[in-house]
Amino acid sequence: MSSELSVKHLLGIKYLQKEDIELIFKTADHFKEVINRPIKKVPSLRDITIANLFFENSTRTRLSFELAEKRLSADVINFSAASSSVKKGETLIDTVNNILSMKVDMVVMRHPNPGAGIFLSKHVNASIVNAGDGAHEHPTQALLDSYSIRERLGEVAGKKVVIVGDILHSRVALSNIFALKLQGAEVKVCGPKTLIPKHIESLGVGVETNLKAALEWCDVANMLRVQNERMDISYFPSTREYVKQFGLNLPLLESLKKEIVIMHPGPINRGVEITSDVADSDHAIILDQVQNGVAVRMAVIYLLAAKIKQ
Amino acid sequence: MSRKVLLDSNQIHIILHRLACQLVENHTDFKDTVLIGIQPRGIFVAKRIEEILKQEYGLTDLRTGQLDITFYRDDFRRGEKPLEANKTRIDFIVEDKRVVFIDDVLYTGRSIRAALTAIQSFGRPREIELLSLIDRRFSRHLPIQPDYNGRQVDAINEEKVKVSWQENDGEDAVYLISK
């Protein structure tokens, strides 16, 4: 196995090879051990500066990236659109080039527009990590989801994963589909027909509109949040009806003939896509996902930094 | 490429026993002592030393660990390809312990420099000593010397010292390889 990634940026899972994911996971195993030490820090990236540019709100992802960067001893600067010159009309390239002229080596960016990271990677001279671009991709989330499945079930290949909820607006869903298929898992999506993109079968995934049937089929259920903030029209009659058809509760989970693993990328709307008793049960690995997120992001940043030549 | 035998299996056997004996001389019952093999190849030396201490000296409850220094190296981004990390396994805190680093070849001293930083993640040791099977003297980049030394070797930079182990490479031997 190569000790180097095939890419210079992490723009999406679509651009990765299977070997890249294996290398990231193997490296993340080491970092997971590091972050459980009494002193949770290594000096590898002490001469690297990373800018976290968040043009869209985020708590978990941003904290996770920042912690990963600090655990690697990188210098970190943070930027959020709310308090910036973007409001004064500055373009994305200008904003980023201004930041890069302060000698920044890597940019972690979340942006509401799909393809923002790809656009940036063509115009600026720094490694770009996509931390979510609109409804397109959220590669590190998909990596940490697969890493958590691998940790819980031994491997991802051959496992059956159903992604439930708002597939249409979800970058987590798309990145997960790419990542899971690349590793040889079977994938189905489940949700209201209005929230499942047309032609999604062309990505090699099945569609199921009955939650119970989907759960009976799967080994892992990834429950997505209904992204009300991205919905310009009404996609289902009411939240109550959504909960009745696609909400996961403990009686439903216990009625299944087998044990399944429950995941959620957060933030959870308790009582909507998943009830509290399920979220807090032993079936759920939601907090493991969060812990693994730091280790996986350390691995991604470390491996990309290794490609920045002095 | 030529290959010269520096030590054969019998000589290695004798040296390992002598090193173990020297450790016992300084550490007696190993109550506060921990043995740390440096990844990737120091772990084989550490394993052998541990076996001798157990079998010959009846020291059955030795504390041992393996330390990987990849993320502490000072040549990150300077080489052609990044180095692959290995497993670190230290299931105890080294706070106030007497740590003995064990490695196969001491060359520039940079690995040990990295190990000195890495071990601090597990606490503040009372002292740290170094045991190396081979000491390539005159090629040090840093002021680091072994406390327990198997064999001193004079080799030029173009030459390589390779330590082979039965369990990993099929034989116990130390070779000097020149281009």
C-alpha cells in the first residue's frame, strides 16, 4: 500500500481511490491512539498554518477540524462569513488570496455553493479540504462514518447500509454513497419520494420508501436530519406525518429480527428522525462518530500536509 | 552491492545476554523500570531482552511497551514519501519511572531525539536510558550516546547496517551492506 494519497486536495470522495481511504483509516488508527493519551498532541505539523473558512454555520465540524489541527500542532486561524468582508462584496478568490498572502498552507472550507472547493483549488495555491459545499459533498463526514462502521463491524465491504431521510439536500448522503460503494458496501436510500433525487439509482443505490423494510434489510442505518433551512418549498405535509413514516423509535427498532447499528451525523432533531431512547441506546454509535471525526480529520490533514513540499 | 557479516547468531546471543545482565546490574528488580522498544525494529531487540530477563533472571512482571516516533520526526515533508506509522503500545503512565529505550541501530541519533519527545506524552519519566545493539559511532548528528551498547561499528554514510531477526527475517545476523 502506498504511504501517500493520490490527491493534493480533499474535495470530495468522488476523487479518491479505494487505497486512499484505506491509507486514511490506517493513519486514523494511529491518531485515535494518540488522542487517547494523557498528552494528546504530536508535533508533526508545527510548521504548517491552516485557515478554517466557514461561509456557512457549523459547530461540530468546525470544532472537530480545529481540534484535529491543534492536536497536530498546526497554527490555526478561523474565519466565519458572518464577521467578514464577504458582506462588503469581496469575491471568494480575493478573500482566500488575502488569507494566503499571510502564508497559509492549507484551507479548510465550508461553503453554501456546491463546487466552491473545486473552484478554489483551481485558482489558489494551497491544499483545500472541503468541509461541506452546499448539497454536494462532505467528504470527512463520510470518511468518519465509514471509519465508525469499520470499527464497530470489522469492515465496510459487504455491509448493507441504508441512509434514511432528506437525501435530496444532503451532502452527507452523497459523500456516504460514494465512500460506501467504493469500499464495496451495498447502499439503499429511504425517505419520502419528494426528498429522494431522481435517477439516484444511477449511482448504484437502491430506493426504499418503507422504513421498516429498509431496516430489516440493513446492517447499519444512517439517520439524516431533515434540513428545513434548505427547503424552499414543502416536501412533505407535516413534521408529524414525517415522524410517523420515517422516524425511528425504540419499539420499531426492537421489532426487527436482528441488531442493527444506528448512526447520525448530527445535529439531531430529537423526536423527529430519531427518538431520544434510540439516540441514547447501545445501538447508536453517534458519539463514537464524533470522537472518530477528530482522528479521521487528523489523518486527512496529516496526509495532505505530507504532500506540501518545502 | 556487497554484504559482510558483522555479527552471527552466536555473537548476537552472547551480546544480548551481556546487555540483559548489565540492565539487571543497574535496575535489580525492575520495580520502577519500563522497557520501551522503538518502532519499527527496536521491538525485536526489546522482545529478546525481555525473554532473557524473564527466563534467566526470573523477572516475570516486567513492564514493556512499544513506541512509534513517526509523528515526532524532524524530517516530515523533507523526504520523498511520508513514512508509514507503526503501532504505539504503552498501557501505563511513565511518570516517575526509569525508562529504558531499546533500539537496534543507533545512527544519527535523530530517532532517539524524536523518542525523547514522544515519551513525554505518557508522563515525565524519572530518567531515560538508551540500549542499542549496534552503535554506528562517528556518524551522530546530535549529542546522544547509548548507555548500554552491543557492538560499535565504524561505517561510512553510504553503507547500511542491517539487523536481521529469526522471527522476522528468517535468521539472526547483522550485516554491513555497501553499494
